[in-house]
Amino acid sequence: MYDLEGVLGPAVIEFVDQHVRSLLTWDILVFFHRNPDAVLDLDGLASRLGRRAEELEPEIESLCDSKILSRAGGLIRFKPSAEMRETVARFVDSCQDRGRRLALIALVLHKINPGASA
């Protein structure tokens, strides 16, 4: 197994542990980080991500509960605190480097299926 903390840093690992429930959550976070002014309804976001709205619903709820996204009047927007915005940026930056991206994938997949050997 990777030395995940050495590769990713403790802040990114903690963020993934607390907020990245799945690879779909990852896609949503990257989308809103890259499009911070986007305001979309669930169907619009699903269309942009190439997913079904019902797949997104639990992920959006979780990210709203974490105060990373907000939803009002059916519209979803990126509304993290300044500190959380920086953490999301570190997570997305980690996705850009192949070695760190592989470590992140391993970390998320282990969360999804903790019984699988790495």
C-alpha cells in the first residue's frame, strides 16, 4: 500500500475521509471547483456530468450537509467556507498528478469496499 499520508498529505486524506463518499462525489467536487460560479438544478448537473439525477441526489445531500454545496429553490451551488474552498483546491490539485491521483483512487475505493485487499 502507498504511504498515503506522505503522498497526499494529512489535510487531503482527512478531506477524503470526511467528504468524498465515492468517485461520483469526486466528479462533483472537481466540477464545482472548476466552475465555482455554476448554479444548476439537479437535472442540469446530471447532464453536465453525464450521470442520472437519482445517482447524484445522495452525493449532493452529503455535500450540502458538509456545507460544501448549498441548495435553495432546487438550485445547487458551490458555497464552501474559505478554508474548505482551499481544501477542495488541494484535493483537486492532487488529482492532477498521476501518482497522487492513483493514491486518491486507492483511498476512495478502499472506502467504498473496505474488505478488498489493495
